[in-house]
Amino acid sequence: MVRAQTPLKRIGISRYDKAKWRDGDEVAFIADRVVSGRAYQRGEQTQSVSLVEAPAAVAEAHGLPEGAQVYARARLVKEGEQPTHTLTSYYRPEHVEGTRIVDPTPGPAGRGGGFRVLYDAGYEIDHMKERIFARVPTSDEVKLPAGEPVVELHRTTYTADGTVVEFAVGVHAASWFAWEYEFKVPDSAQDGEQK
């Protein structure tokens, strides 16, 4: 398969800038499109929401017993008509019950998306841990471009006191994304940190 378009820049940590979602309406997938100079429409993100039994990784991230009830907010993101990635976020019911996060209306969960909803509910995000790896797609990932590897993302989102408010699993069509990170280089000797 030959694509004339260059990969979408997934801008790493700056895609989560609080000013974008707290003070504006630029959710992460839109931030990637803006910095890449690509058009977007809010409807290019579909979603379904359901109460499910927590899979092992989700339960571990949230500190819950396996099989505990969590909300799964599954999104399919497209560029035009082409699906580019999926993202499923898992939440504890007590954090999101009655919020826009559990509303299955297509598109982001209102102005500022899910992070804004958590912020308004008193769960301001403070830090995240992301882990990415490449793999062969499974048979149920047929919505993504056929025959190409995927990059799987696991994102754990925390409040300042260490409460996990979201655990997300994203599956990205590998050729559609270029991952970019910019960050301050730590100096644990200077900061007195032990790693």
C-alpha cells in the first residue's frame, strides 16, 4: 500500500498541555492534527461506553481486583474515512458516574474532552506514564489499515496524590504516526532523586 501523505505527528507530552483542554477545546487527537497541519472534525472520533469487568492490566493499574466493574470508553479515530487508531480508556465508576465520560455521544466528551471532565469532577491530572510497543495486529483490529503492524500504547494517568484516574490502551496503525517527544533532561544528582 502506498500513501502519499506523511505520517501524522503524535506530539508526545505537549498533546496533554492543560491549557489546550482545560482552558480551550483542543483534545489530544486534535492537538496532533493541529501541529501536523492536518484538518480534523470532532466527529472523526466515535465512541461507545459500557460497564465491563476489568481485564488484568486494567485492574492492576487501578489497584482493583480482576473482574471489578469499570467503565470502558472505546473510541475509533479516523482521518477522513480511514481509521487510524483506537483508544479505550478505563475508569473507576466512582470517578466518572454521572459525567459526560459515560455519555456515548460520538466525539470528545464535551468541551475539553475526558481530561476536562475529570478536572471538573475534582480529579485534575498531574502526570502520566506511557509505554509503547509494536506488534502484529489481531484479527479483531480489522478496522485499521490491513496488513500493517500496529503500535500499542498503554497510558496511566494520575492525580498529584497518585490516584489513577484513567488507564488507556491505544492501538495505532504504525505507518500513520510519527512519535515525537520533547522534555527536559533530568539530572538526578542535581535534584537529589534516586532512580
